Amino acid sequence: ASLPYTLTMIGFGVGGILMGRLADRFGVMAVVMLGAVGLGAGYIAAGLAPGPVLFGLAQGVLIGLLGTSASFAPLVADTTRWFDRRRGIALAICMSGNYTAGAVWPPVMQFFIDSVGWRQTYVGMGVFCIVSMLPLALVLRRRPPVLAPQAAGTAPSAGFTTPAQRPLGMPPQVLLGLLCVAGVACCVAMSMPQVHIVAYCGDLGFGAARGAEMLSLMLGLGVVSRLVSGWISDRIGGLRTLLLGSVLQGVALLLFLPSDGLVSLYVVSGLFGLFQGGIVPSYALIVREYFPPEQAGAKVGTVLMATLLGMALGGWMSGAVFDLTGSYRAAFLNGIAWNFLNLSIVGFLLWRASALGQVRPWPARARGSAAA
């Protein structure tokens, strides 16, 4: 079961870059339509697959590379082009879709699997994707307004300008590389509780059902976290919001170490959901703040691919650490170490931005209070 998931995630990540470039060139409507057909054909092909090889190819190529990749990074990048003053909250709403889907669709799919079997359910999912997504894609037929050429990748409302050739005083590819490393690191840390909380609860004797409830709590509060973080980012900028979320995620991971009671695990799981939900959207916002808008699709796709790689790597790595040490405590410490790497990179970028005047000014009220 893990191989099809891995193939899907690889296709998702690699396809995000490809679909981002296509969206930059042809617009998001065409890309989402391609994704709808890819998802539909992929689920139908997987449901009819006679063996694991064709099933894995359908998952990796059709569902991952052509399907899910077209419905995430391109939509995120397109959203950044439509909004200026409220870009953060707009991104948060857009990127809350996957958390909401993670809470809504699994029980629906499980009901149909129990009723008619997984093959028929897969075919039905494929038909539903085509029938529902193709008409919805027509809503996206309008292209974003063409922005006036600027000396920076930022919008005027950001309150600062960034030299297009040297954002934060470094070559653009260096900044993109640092954001990718930070994305991998933060999501290696993020994946530890999300992937292993069910097994952790089973190891403590509470049962998998309690762990599943904690996971649902994380995802549900993650939606709240994304919306609140979007509101915050509109006031303090993407880099500060990312640093705040990373610090809070590290605090939540530390709180898991002494928590071995049922009530404390519920509380810490809820805090973890509230703390980490705004991290990934902050990366997309940072890309739009420091790179030209015409590069948004490809750059956002690249950074989001890094976060997906981090989720996949972290899920595997935490399991490997547990197998090696027999302790989930060691796995949590591994996540904390990766979170510290992320904090170091984000802190360095924020320091560079502040030194060069390439960071959003503090809100006027906050500056007035500080002066008083």
C-alpha cells in the first residue's frame, strides 16, 4: 500500500513544477481542466487495473503527475495574482481546501468501499472528478489582471521593494534553494505527529481509534490555523508569519515529549494543529513577495514540491528512527532538530530582509505602541 502512495506523492511534487510552468504560460483554467481529466482517468484506470504495476502507474502518472499537481500549486499561484492587500487571507482560504477534504472525504469513501467495494468506488471517484471539476474550471477562465512592471516581485501594498535580480541581496536561485531546504526541514518536523500519532497512541495503549481522533483534531484546527495565519500575514508579512509558525510548531513538538496521558495528548494535538497550519501558505506568500508575478506558478510549485518531499521524508524517517531506537521520543527529537534547521534558515532570511529594508513594515498601531 505504501508504494502507490509514494508514487502519487512523487508525481504530485514533480508535477507541481510542470503544472506551475504551464499555468504561467497558458493560464490556470487549462491546467485545472487537464488535472480534472487526469484525476478522472487515473481513478478509473486504477479501479480497473488488473495488477499492482498498472495500479501504481495510474496513481503516480495520472492521479499524481497530471491530476493532483494541477489542482494545488497552480491554484495557489493564481490566487496570489488576484489579491494585493488581502493576499494572505486569500491564500489561507485557498489552501484550506486540502485540510477540509482530508476531514470530509475519507468517511464518505469508506462508506462506499464497505458498500460496493474499492474498485467501484475508484471508478465513481473518477467520474465525479470529471463531472464536477470540468464545469468548475470554467470559473477560472479569466486571466489575472496584468500587473504593471515593477523593479521587484512585490506588490506596492507590501510596503517595500525587492531588486528583481537580487532579492534579499542574493541571486534568486539561492533564495529559492534556501526556501526549499526550509520547506523540507519544517515538513519533516510537521509530519512526525501527523503520520505517527495513531501508532504512537497504540504504542501507549490508548488504541488506534484515539489516535485517529487526535489526527482529525489536528487537521480540523489546522484549517483555523491557516485562516488566522493568513490574517496575520497580511499585517506582518510572509517571513515573520513563517518564523512565528515555525517557533510555535517547535513548542508543540517539545510538548509532546512529556505528554503520555490521554488528556494531555488531546491537548497537545490540538495545539499542534493550531500552531502549524499557517506554515506552508507562508511559503507561497514569500514567493510572491520576493519574485516577479510572472514566475509565480513555477516558483510556488518548486517550493511546495519541497514541502511535499519533507512530508514524505519525515514520515519515513520518523518510522526508521523508531525502528532503530524503539522510542517515539527519539523520533520527536529528530523532528525538533529538523524544525531547528528550518528556524535557522528563516531567521537568517528575516535578518537579511530587515537589514536591507526588504520586509513589510510593522503595522502603524504596533509601531506607535512600541514608541510609547
